Amino acid sequence: MSSPCQSPKLDPQNPIPPPLPSEKAPSRPQTPARGDAPAGSPIRSPLRHADSTNPPPVVTVAKANRTSRDGASAVARLDGAGGVRAGARGLGTASEIVRRQRMTRAEAALRAAAVVLCMISFSVMASDKTEGWAGDSFDRYKEFRFLVAINVIAFVYSLFQVYGKIHRVIAMKYIMASPTRYYLDLAMDQILAYLLMSASSAAASRNDAWVSWFGRDDFTDKASGAIAVSFLAFVVLALSSLLSAYNLFRTL
């Protein structure tokens, strides 16, 4: 019986000694084949397989932009590739609402400006009176009386328009229906703009004739100021008539 420390016997046909039991290389565990895949073939990742069969889902992002009390919104859709597709109807509604808000603000500003200018014009002309032996008054001349009358009418009309805007904001409704309101606004704006131009031109002709005959004084200076402001009121009402025409033809 040989001792464990004794070296193994050599084979005369194979001079290389066999490895010791402790020096044997550990065997690598074999990866078992999965499913019906043949043995020795690489196993595909389930995540990669799922990605190749199912395309990435489309992510939809909706951005709501509340631009009015009606709850109109603009919608944009974002797909998985990074492209943005905007909802044409939502964007069109939002742009239309913004345009209407700007037009409403511009119209309100013009109405308020017409109120102020007409009030200044007829107030200055009505106070155009001088004392003394060379004193004079506006009511002696029909051109100046015409200017005062037209500015008073334009003042009352513009004040009514401002009241209508305030009533719309507070009561959330218009005083008159839409078609009738647009027709009335356009007609009154054009008529009063024409009358203001006529009255201002007539008063300016009379005042120039007075200056050429007797020279300038306080009476003619006040008349010139009232006429200049009346011309500005004409410009404001002319712009208001353009907005009224836009509102009317937009509804047709």
C-alpha cells in the first residue's frame, strides 16, 4: 500500500505525468439552453426582443393655454420621435381670441379718446368770449355754432359707446344684438366723422378770414385751439369707423 505522498508512477508510453487531483482546472458550468433555442446558441435578451417587435409608444403631451373665459385652448402633440404636431383648430381659435381682445381694447381706447377730445373742443369754443369794445363771441358765427353742436353730438355718442363697453364687462352682455350693433356703429362713426371734418373745416375758414381782416387776438387763439382739437376728434372717429367696418364684415 503506497503512501499518499508518493509520486504516481509514470506510464512508459506517456512520459507526461497526469495532474494531481488538487491541480485540476475547475470546470465552467454550462448555461442551459432556453426554450426551443438550440444548445450553444446565444440567448437573446427579452428586452431587446420586445423592443424589436413592439415600436415605442407615442407619447402625447397636451398643453392647454386658457386665453379666455370661454375655455378655448391650443393643443400640441409630441410623438416619440420628437416631432411636434400642433392642433390647427386650437391654435386658430386662440389666435382669433387674441385678435379680438386687441381689437376690443383698441376700440375702447379710441372711444375714450373721442370723449375727451370732443369735450375739450366744444368746451373751449363755448368759452370763447371776449369783453370790451372789441369783444366778440362764438355764437355770432354759424360756423362756430356748428362746430360746437357737432362736437356735443359726437361727445354724447362716444360716451354712450364707452358706457356700452363698461356694461359688457360688468353684465357680460351687450346692450344691443350683434348685427344691429355693428350696423349702427359703422353708420354713426362715418356720419359723425364726416360732420366733424365739415364743421372743423368751416370753422377754420371763418377763423382764418377773421385773422386776415382784424389780426390775431385771444378770441382767434381760442378758436384755433378748439378747431385743432376737433380735427383730432375727427381722426379718432375715422379710425373707429375702420374698426366698426372690420367688425361688421367679419360677421357677414
